[in-house]
Amino acid sequence: MIDANKIEEIEGIAVEAGFCEMKVVPSDRVVFLESVRLLLEDELKSYDIHSYSLPPYVPSYEECKERTKAYSHALLLSAIFPTADIADFSAWMEAGVELNGMIETLCDTLLEHELKVLPLGMRCRRCEVCACPDAPCRHPETMLFATESFGIHIMNTMEAEGITGYYDNQTIVCFGMVFV
């Protein structure tokens, strides 16, 4: 169990990593819906995106949800990225890379503080081209799963905890989560 002093320390580390909003909550307040994962899996069929961090290559919904139960808290994270056009897909992809880098930096620091972590972000982008599905993952120990791959309803979770999901049409808001 994480006490109030440790929560304050974790939030300070998240600020140093560049997140604009963050909140540590008991992990049972994270909203899970299998339909979120199914929607993502269905949506991915219209794109040529293959990643071991996305369905159908991740463990089952039940296995993912069970994996999070090993952690008492979830660190909800929000980062903002300016853009000329919020509808620009490439800007979202760049923001996702930056978000994942911030999550990785944060997790490195949390590990130095001897905390066990399960990081979730936009989707893994450690490799320029994912080996999926033709070869095994090159970095399975540091792969960053997509939050929705676990069936987490990120928008409902963030809104329920008072984290801002929209600023304006020139600001991309990206969410991540780290179970601790």
C-alpha cells in the first residue's frame, strides 16, 4: 500500500517528467470495459497498424485486467502538445511518441525509488518499425501497452477524477497511466 507521503512524492516525480495534470488514485477506481478493447480491435482493422502492444496481440481482456490487480494505485497522467490543427493525424502520432517518452522517463525514476510499475500509454513505439507479426518483440521487457488494449476507458476514468480532456482546437491532450 502507498501512503500519503509516497503519493505526494510520486506526483512530484510526474511533474518533473513534464505532465501537466496527474492524480494518484486507488486502482479499483480505474474504469474497465471490455467493449473499449473490442472497439479498438475493430478500429485497428481499418488501419495497417500491427503492434504487440495492441489487440489482438496483447493478452486477453481478463488477463490484462487481472495483471493490474497486483498494483494498489494508478497514476493518471495528462500531457498537452500544441498543434496547428487538432485533426492532423501525424501531430497525434508525434504527441504519442512524446507521451510515451515521458512515461518511460517517469517509470525509470519510479523504479529508482523501488516502486513496481505497469506503464500504459498510446501504444508502443520503441522501434521505428514493430516486428509484429512476423518476428518476436525486440523489447518485451520495456514494451508500453496501449491503455485501451487493457480495456481501460481512459476518458471516463480521467473525467471521473477531474482531469481535463480538452483545451482548444490547437492543443492535443494525451493520457497515460502507470499502475504502482
